[in-house]
Amino acid sequence: MRRSSSLALPALAVAALTLAGCSSASSEATSESGVPLIAEGKLTVCTNPPYEPFEFKEGDQIVGLDIDIVQEVANDLGVDLALVETGFDGIQSGAALNAGSCDLVASGITITEEREGKLDFSDPYFDANQGLLVPAGSSLDSLESLAGVTVGVQQATTGETFAADNGLTSVQFEDLGLQIQALKNGQVEAIINDIAVLGPYVNDSFVIGTQFETGEQYGLGVKTGNTALLDAVNGTLERIATDGTYDEIYARWITPAAS
């Protein structure tokens, strides 16, 4: 994944963390700053591991770039962080937020016009492109080379959309882990997903065949109309972009193969 100047976040007043009155959230629980939350003293976040390096498990603990960022949001709100494993379709569709399962969704979610009609996105915090993971020695290294080839995609993702828009023959999988397994057992000849999440799987057996420049950006999501929490999230993103925290988080999780 290539970092670019677009990673710089728009400046937001730190005072935004205290804005609660304009929120449409109905929860009675609040953070120390007055932001409505679904549970007292907790920022509840829906996420969908495995999606390394953004959210994945080390033992029983979910870790990753997204997790470090939402921990910063929780810290600024003065509350604990609570993570809820949720299917990605429920995350990107806004269903998990609308059902009151969480306050915030963080799962490598590309900001799209369709999704913006279902939830409110934060400022972008990560630039992303699509990548092609193939077996070492494979000749698959371009969009043209995929003609007649079966590729694995993750359902409800922009990778799935990219494959469909380009007329590729694809098989859907519920998560990245199942995609990788299908490539290992020969069920598919290649897989398409965000380049940054494919980087950790580059080894003697698998390589990045090519990268597709799609200009995507990730955002965190809140329930439509929850302006108090959205302002708080954007305030944290602005802070970590300017005080060096984001650079530390990025360096901790993003591998050179995904840069």
C-alpha cells in the first residue's frame, strides 16, 4: 500500500469531542465527554477478523491497525474499548449499527457512495488499492491475464465489485481466511482483495501478481445522524495524524509488500 499526501486528515477542532447535543443517537449511556454510547463506559466497535493487518487474532485477542486507531478514539472519549466480531456484510450495510450492536464499525471499510447512503463515514484514514495474490511462479500478472481464470473474492467488498465490473470469473468467500485457504488448496487460481491485507501472505509460496490502482480510501463508520460520535472520531483522527501516533501505528502493522 502506497501512502500519499491524501492521508493527511482535514483539521477539526479538538472541541468537537465535547459535542453531544447534535447527535441523533437514542442511547442514554454517555462517555465522559457526553457522547452517547450504547453501553456505559464503553466504546463498542464491530469488526470482522481475519483481515490482517487491520483486524486479526493473536490468541484470543483481536489486534491490528484498525484496533489501534479505535483504541485511540476510546482513549479520547475516556472509556474502555469493547470489540464485537461481526459479519462484514452487516458492517458495511449499516445493519449492525442500526440494530444497536455497536457504536462504531472499523473493518477496513472502503468509502463508497452506496455505503454512504447506509452509514456516516469518518474522514479517510487509509489509502487502498486492489491486489492480486497468486502462487509463486504464476504468470498471472495483469487484468488481461485473468481471462478464463477463476479468482476468489470476498463477498460484499470492493474486490468483489472490481471483479464483476471487469467481467472476471469469480467465487465468493465470506472472509479473507477462506479466500487464502481456497488459493492454498487450488480451488481458485488467484485471489483479489485490498493490497494491504494480501501483504502478510507473501512468502515462498505466494506473491503479489499485480496491483490495481483503484483510488480507494478507508473510513470508520457510525450510525447515520450520530454527529456527536462522528465529530469525536474525526477529532481523534486529526490528532493522531498530527502528533505522530498514526505514523507509529502504520509502521507497526503495514508490511513492505503492501506499501
